[in-house]
Amino acid sequence: MNETEKMPVLFIGHGSPMNLILKNKFTASLAELGKNLPKPKAIMVISAHWLTTGTHVTCMEKPRTIYDFYGFPDDLYEIEYTSPGSPDDARYVKELVQKVQVKCNMDWGLDHASWAILKHMYPKADIPVFEMSLDYSFNEWHPKPLQYHYDLASELIGLRKRGILIIGSGNIVHNLGLIDFRNIDAEPFKWAKEFDETVKFNLINKNHKDLINYQNMGKEASLAVPTLDHYLPMIYTIALQEKNEQLKFTYEGFQNGSISMRCFQIG
């Protein structure tokens, strides 16, 4: 692909696994994306649900469907997403990234950060999919800084010119400790809306430094991002934004009071 044909990049706030079987504005926005995006050669999902020591990519030809959620209706555990893998593209990532050694994984598969959104975007499961993990290793009880992840992600730009759709799948605001499990349409907390709006402002204005240093975004930050796992996929996504590329929001909203479902597209 030439420069003008490079694939866009997505950040998807995936929210509850219940979205697998719900028909709502969020799932409709995913279906719309699948119809309107250029058809990718393959898809790489950077998953909030695959936390590892070091960075890994799935290199199997037939990734399994992982049901990494508990206590949900039986219907959800009967759904499969049988897309092929993309071993050649996964191994290309190993060559592309110079900052760290990326390792091939043959055991993981597709967790619900991947297949729960792809089920709506590409229901035929006919596009190869592979995942990249988040290095969640700790050094002296501290995780790797967000700048480390941003720099790593910036090396993935070549995938866009190879026809690969990169999706960061997490949630900008993700607090399970204060979630209203009983009501997916619960009114969002004031602190959740304020943090989400601050992130929106910084995304529009390409203030990547402020997004990396999110702890400085006021007292709401510690409630909105109690752990880094769901915030990090957004950092990977913005690291792939080139100088003159615009960003547009494909969905805005909340679920369960404390989960931002904000999604955006770059390019």
C-alpha cells in the first residue's frame, strides 16, 4: 500500500461482554465502522485483557475464542468467533519492533476485547486476526511508564501501510470497583464524565504528552484509571497518529455508570 492508502487506526471502548448480544447505539456504531472502513488485509488488536511479561503477538493459524468473563448469561458462552489468524503478519511485527524483543505466542487466542467488538464489525469472521499483548511487568513494584508503551507503539506504523487495521481495545474510564452491574444504562458518575471530557479535549488537540501523564488531569484521574490495563490501548492508538492526521469520534457514551465507551478513528 502507498502512503495515501494506509489503514486507519481505531480505539474502541469495548465495555461489558453483554454488548455481544445487545442491540444498542454502541453496537450499531461498530457495525457501521465495519461497513465504512477500507477492507483490511488483517487486523491486529492491542488487548486490555492480555497482560504479560514482555510483549507478545499471537502467531497461530486458528486462534481460539477465549471466554474471559464470568457470571454472564449462557448465550454468551455459546458464541464463537472463528476468524483465521495471521502468523506472517504477527512475525512481521517481531521484525518491525526494535525497542524490545516481541515474542510469538501459540497458546492465547482472541479474548473478548477482540472478538466481542469484531463480532459486530466483521460478523462473517473472514478477516485474519491476531493480538498484541500489553507488557504489564513490574520493576520495583512499578509498571513500565506510559512513555515506554507510547514509544513501542510508534514503531508499529509500518503495519498501517501493509493493510493491517490496528485496534486498541480498552476503555478510557474503567472503574469496576464502582460499577453498577445491574444497570448498563446507569447515569455516569460526575468524575467519570469530567475525566472523559478532559481526555476528549486532549485527543482533539493532539496533547499526547498530557494523555501520557494522565495523573496530572485532576483528582478524577485516580478514579477513572485505577489500573492501567484498559487505558493503555488508547496510548498505543494515539502513538500511531501521524502529524497531519485528523481524529474523529465514532461513539461517545457510558455504560454501567463508570465505564466510558468513547471510541475514535485516526486517519
